[in-house]
Amino acid sequence: MLLFLSGLTFTGTVFALVMATPLVVLFSPVLVPAGLAILLVTTGFLFSGGCGVAAITALSWIHNYVQGSARSLVQMVEFQFSFLYK
């Protein structure tokens, strides 16, 4: 039974590939630039979001530094370890 289902799945995959290949070749002049544009837009949004997070983090650190509440890395690590050893 499993061999029959595997063969049926393989036959369906080959049939779909045979039917879809001409369409992909026919529409590739449209699909490739559209895919590239989607990739670039997505990359741009992710990059700008990352820059925004970095800017907010930097501004938060500057604000804490100016207010005098910024801690050094050693102080932050010691603070975290204090919870582990209670």
C-alpha cells in the first residue's frame, strides 16, 4: 500500500512538473524581475527595521548614560549572576 502511495505521489509530482514547466518558461521574463523586486523590498524593510531598533537602543543607552544610570558591563553581569546564586 505504501509503495502504491509513493508511486502515486511521484507520478503526480512528475505530471505537475511537466504541466507547469512551460508556464514557468513562458512567464519567466515577468516572474524573475517580480521575484527580485519582492526580495529587494523585503530586504529593505528588514534592514530599515533593524536600523530603527539599533537607533532606539543607542538613544536609550545615551539617555541612561546622560542621566547617570548607565551601568558598566561588569555591573550588568554581576547583577545577572546575583539571581543565579541566591
